[in-house]
Amino acid sequence: MILEEKLIRWTKPSSETEQEKQERIERMIREAISSHNAFDNSSLTVFTKGSYANNTNVKLDSDVDIAVECTEVIYWEKSEDYNYKGGSPYTGIWTPQKLRDELILALKSKFPKQIDTSGSTAIQINSSSARVNADVVPCFSYKYYTKFSDVKGTKIFKTDGSKAVNYPMQQLENGIEKNNRTNRLYKRAVRILKRTANEMSKNGIFKEIPSYFVECLVYNCPDSLFESSTWIERIKNLLICIYNNTKNEEPKENRWLEVNASFYLFYPKQKWTRKDAEEFAIASWKYLGFK
């Protein structure tokens, strides 16, 4: 198979069979939550996030990520220059521990002996022949206030005592906008480089890297790089851009962002480094046989 044909094949999302399994697990999780009595009369929002929601998933990236957001409570933070004092204290029943505990009970009832609670963040539902793995994350509504606006997100309370803020809706919206601006080529390019990363990891050529990291790298490349007429030229352009923008130290201006545009892509406590990006670009170039 010539390379261009291979890259075209790699632009495709998960197979129809895989998509059916993804849709099935999402539906079953929603059923588990709606039938759990403890959640009656509670304000919960259940939504998909990550690669599945953003339609950038590939076969080895087919797990479904589901957020269960308690919207009765809003955790908040503010910028130093904004004098926000907050609303009335929450007096309801939903604490981080109770939300997690009830969610585990609901899922265990629906998926007997298939629930793994060993992770600090997500409750994992193991796959079967009829469904893919799923990670269910209990979280709460979150807002970050500034002098000019407020940004909505979710706040996660992990079992190890740490906390995390995510902005899944911003990731979804920004990805859609980028895809539209590039004539629907952005998400296809993400799938190509995710499959490249998976193939290199499987064959021991390059270490495993998070699929979201790959998505972020492609997101930061200028829209104009998608205008070439072949996938070979597009992917070459993207890898050159990733390499050129990560081979040196972090700049003080025009820093790359995550797809959610709320966090810098590179900072000291991040899961990946600029070196990871640089080496991924080099390894991908060699693996794809580019000259």
C-alpha cells in the first residue's frame, strides 16, 4: 500500500462496530444513573468528553469518557484583580465522597463484577464483547471569575486528596471551530497522528504518549498548514511545525495552549514536556518514511 492511501485510511474514525459498542456503553451508563434512587430529584448532568465526544478517537483510543457533573454545587475561584465574594453556602447532601460512593453503587448494580475503583479519578467499567471500556468521572460545576467574564468548567476531587479543573466544553467547541476552519481536515489529521503514535508505541519505536497531547499539538498548528492537496504534504507540514515550535525553550509570548485554550500546553507539572513533542515529531517523520 502506498503511503498516501495508508494515511487516507488512517483519517477514518472508529469502525461502525466500535462505534456501536461506544454508544451502547454510554446508553447503559445513563440508564444506571437514572435508575439509581439516590439520584432522584438531584441535579446531575451526564455528558461524554475526550476523544469519543470530540470525534478524534481511533481503534486503540476507543474508551468512552463520561462525566457525571453535580450542578447543585458550584465551586469557584477568581483572578486576583476581581472582587467576587461568592453566593450562599451550599447546604445540600452532595459532597465529593457521597457523589462518588453513590455513583459506584449505581454502576455496580448495572455492571456486576465489572467495576474497578482503584483509580484516583475515574470509576472504570471493564469492556465486554458488546461494549468498550468506560471511565466515569464524578465532578462538580466550577467557575473561574475574572473582571471581564466567567469561565465554566468542572472540578474533580480525586481519592488521593488532589483536585483538578477541566474545561471539556471549551475543548469540544474549539475543536469543532478548528475543524470547520480547516474544511474538516483537523480531526482527520489528529487521527492520523494518533494512529502513528499508537503504531510506534506498539512496535517499541517510541514511548506511549497521551492521545490528548497529540490532539493539542495538531490544534496549535496554523490552519494554513492544512491547505496542501495531499495527506503526505499536510502531515509533513504539521510535523515540521511541531518540531520547530518545541525544539527550543518555552517562549514568553505566543505560548501553545491545550485545545480548551484555558491551560498552557507546557508547564512544570504537566504530564508531558516540550522534549516529548520534539522527539515525537522526529520519530513520526522517520516512521512514516518522509524525506
